[in-house]
Amino acid sequence: MKLAQFEILDRFNVSIETASRIISKVIYFISRMPNIYIKWHNDEEKRLTSE
């Protein structure tokens, strides 16, 4: 485990298991609503950003 992970656990006073469970729930939630949280460029947007 990296130092930043320990800092998060200490700051929020949670165990590794609790942090893992929370992260899994957040990832699941985001994956169920991809059009709101994840937006891919369409062809026109790709063209405009590459210029």
C-alpha cells in the first residue's frame, strides 16, 4: 500500500476494507450512469480539439 492510501485511511478513520467497499460502490455507481459522468467526444469535437 502506498503512503497516500494510508493518509486517506487515517484522515477518514476507516479500515482498508471499508475504503475498498466505498471505492467499489462509487465505481459501480459511476459505471451505471456513463452518459452523465463519462462523455466521449463525437467526430466533430475530436476534429475541433485536434486543430
